[in-house]
Amino acid sequence: MKHDPDYIAGVEKAIKEKYGDETISNPKSNWDDDKEQEYLDELKKMAQKDRASHYKKEVIDNNGILITKKLIKKDDVQRMCPVCDTYSFKTKDDVYMKKFDCCYECYIQFIDGREERWKSGWRPQLGDKNG
């Protein structure tokens, strides 16, 4: 970039002619105490609305983690694995939840290679990690 004052003045003049006086004026030149107070009032209102909507959301406690109901009902896909009680947003788990009613980890541990047993109704006991 050139530091020549005549070049800079020429660029400013060209911008002013093409886009108008406001484009080359300092933003602070149009700002006063009334506009500042109006801006702060609007900012406070937005913050109050945000806080109010945050507290209105219904949450579910899942092993010490609060999850909003809105996220749980998303796309009618079950997010909580009934076998290991793990909550997941992974798309890989969605496939196994729909087909086998469990997450991917439980599929690998309990179902992979034993699908007939799973389809016949067998389920692991709580705390059973051996399959």
C-alpha cells in the first residue's frame, strides 16, 4: 500500500464520488450520547429476552448432564441407548438406534455376529460387559 498523501486523498475522493460522503466520514462523527443510551437500552432488552428464554427451556438430568427436551425430541431419533444409558448425538448411533435399538458401542459389544440372538429378544443384564 502506498503511503503517499496525494494517493490516499485521491482514493478517498474517488470513494466519496462513487458512494457518497458517509463512506469516508469517521463513524464517531454521527454518534452522540442519545444514540449511545439508545444502543445500551436495546442491548439490555436483548439480554433480558435471552435470559428469559434460557430459563424457560425444559431440561432433563441425564447422569448429571442437563439436556433440553428440544434436543432429545429432534427428528424423532432416540438419543438415549436403552442398553448402556449413554446419550449420543453421533449420526453413526442413529442408524443402530433405529435398526437395533442400541448405540454403536453396544452393537459392537453385544450384537455384531449374534444378530439372531438379539432379534429373538436377548438383552444383556445391567452391568454385563462380556456379552
